[in-house]
Amino acid sequence: MTKIDGKIEELLAKHPNLTKLEAIKIVAEKNERKKKKRVEKTDRSNAKKLRNEANRPERDGVDS
């Protein structure tokens, strides 16, 4: 049994009134939302890194 199958079975056990197709749809939608959130977080992190690099003064080999 795969991880997704396990999540579907858990959902069906918790909510016996759901059909298997409804449970699959719910799990798939949740996975899509999680993926989208991860991508947005990565984009924000990358933008922050670029902004910080742009604001960092260049060092010309001068040691402090």
C-alpha cells in the first residue's frame, strides 16, 4: 500500500460516509494545495536572497 492509499484509507475510516472517489479527490486536492504553497514559499525565499545579494556591498579584497 502506498502512502497515498494509506491517507485515503485513514480518511475513509474517519469519515465512513465518504465514497472512495470522494476521498481520492480530497487527498489529491490537498496535495495540490501543499505543492502550490511550497512553490510560493520557495519563490519568496529566492526573491529575498536576490534582494539581499543586490543590497550587499561589494568587497574589493579589503580585509577588515
